[in-house]
Amino acid sequence: MRFTLLSIGLFCLVALVSARSANSSSIEENRQPSISIVGGTAAVLGEFPSLGAMRNSGGSLRCGGTLIAPSHVLTAAHCLYGLSSTSISALSMMFNSLTVSGGTGSISRTVKKAIIHPSYVSTTEENDVAIMVLSSPVTTLAFTQLPTDLDILTTEAPVTTQPDTTRPTTRPTTRPTTRPTTRPTTRPTTRPTTRPTTRPTTRPTTRPTTRPTTKPSCSCTCPPATVKQRVLERAFSTYANAPAVIAGWGTTSSGGSISSVLLKANVTVLDNSVVATQYGTSFIGTAMLGAAAPGKDTCQGDSGGPLYVGGVQVGITSWGYGCADPNYAGIYTRVTTYVDWIAQTVASNPA
């Protein structure tokens, strides 16, 4: 009896976490906790032109994605995970449209291939990012802007060898010439006339020039160089407490129906420490971020869609517990962690 109750409890828990799949008759097409908008308002045509609806072969909504280059779409890995190459080539993207089916000014493209992040983990949704290559480019729409890093200038000592030829040549030439000329002027005129003129001139000129030339390459035993050089380090904002915008066509309540129009909602990016208290170790702050607002969230129907901060896409809709649950934020792939992988993948997979 206890085993039966435990089994039922575990089934309900799994359903709570992963019941974000859009309705579909295909088992293969149900392998994602896709999400969209709860508590949203209707978007205006042209407000999110680069946001696209990913559609199955029959035209039904599968996920979302954003146009980041003429022939490349950024989306979530779980939207494509487990699909065969045939199923992927049957997908299409609908851009610049308020409906999934398209309309005036909308642009549709089929999908040529997809590249899922090589370290994607389906059980934890870690590295939930993928790139789709379109069959033909889209050249009439503005692309989604991705985060750019902030350059932070730091200094550090160089670790190369430090020859001494510069130091001895400079020091002896300057010091002897100055000191004997000024000091002897006040003292007896007989002593300095001969001694300072000959000794300082010959000693510094001969000794430093020859000695340092023979023992410069002390790379292991020489003290660190005193001259520092500038180096660049990359850094990104965490976006904690920043106002954000989510958008998509998904359900307006958990288990509800797909929205007939594109919806948007305002949320706030939460600090990692807040999200970690909600999800525990399931939340990986370096790869994910959380965002929420009272009565607003992403829900079933549009994973892979964007989370915008200041018009820049900083998140990819990924997963969460329930929809608009006050105890759990929506979880998004942290785009800043993957900007290098995204750029490399786009460059190595031309149209």
C-alpha cells in the first residue's frame, strides 16, 4: 500500500515539473516542457518582429525562437531534443506575425537543420540552448540583439624574460654626470677637477654595457618586472532585479488552450539567491536565471521564446514548476553564458 502511494506521489511530482508540453498527437513532439504567457496582454504588430513561432508539420505551435541572423534562429534545446533529422526538416518558423498561422507581413521559413548544445542535459535542462538553420535567409527584419560583454581593464606584471641592458645604461650615465658637476663647485677646485671627470665617465660607460649583455636570460630567477601591462577580462551583468519582458503564443493558464494571438507580459529578473531558495540544487545560476511577477509567467506552448531586458535577449524560456505560481519563478537559459557558443555555432553552420 505504501509503495502504491509513493508511486502515485512521484508521478504527480513529475507531472508538476514537466507538464508544460503543448498538446500534440505525436509522442516525439511532446518531449518538451514548453512554456508561454500567463497574465499577458496582446502585442502590437511589429513589436516583436524577430520572435518566431516554431510550428510542427501540421502547422500547430511547438515552441518559439528568435531570429539572430539572416538564416539562424536561437531556441531551447529541449524543443528539438529527440527529433529525427526528418522531423526537424518538417518544422517551420513564422516571423513578424501576431498569430501562429501568419498574416499580413508575416514571413515563413522551413528549417534546414538544428544544432543542440553538446552538453545539454535533458533531465536537468542544463545548457538548454540550440541553433536552427533556416532553408533561406530572412533579410527584411531586424534581428534580435544578444548581450555584449563589458570590458574591464586590469593590470598584471608580464611573465616574459627581463633583460638588464636598459637599466644600467640609463642609471650610470645620468648619475655620474650630474653629481660630480654640482658637488665639486662648492668644494676645493683642485680635487674635483681631475677625479670626477675621469672616474665617473669611464666606469659607467664600460661596466654596464658589457655585464648585462652576458646575463640577461634569467627568466626563472629574475624578480618580477616592475612595468605592468593592461589585459582585458570579460564580464556580463547578472540582470538581477532588472525589469524584463516575456512574449509568446502559449497557454494563458496551466493546462489551458494555446493563445490565438501573441501575448506579452512584464516580469522582473530575480537574484540567483532568491531562485535557489525556491528550486534548490535544480537551479544552476551560472546557466539559468529566474524571472517572475504576480500573476504573470510563461506556461505551456512556447519554450525557446525570449526574455528581454532593455530590448536585449538575456534569457531563453526553459522550464519551471507550474505557471504563475507565487512560490516558483519561471526559469530561463542565461544567454550570457552561451554567447561564445552561439557565435561559433552560427559561424560554423552557414546557410
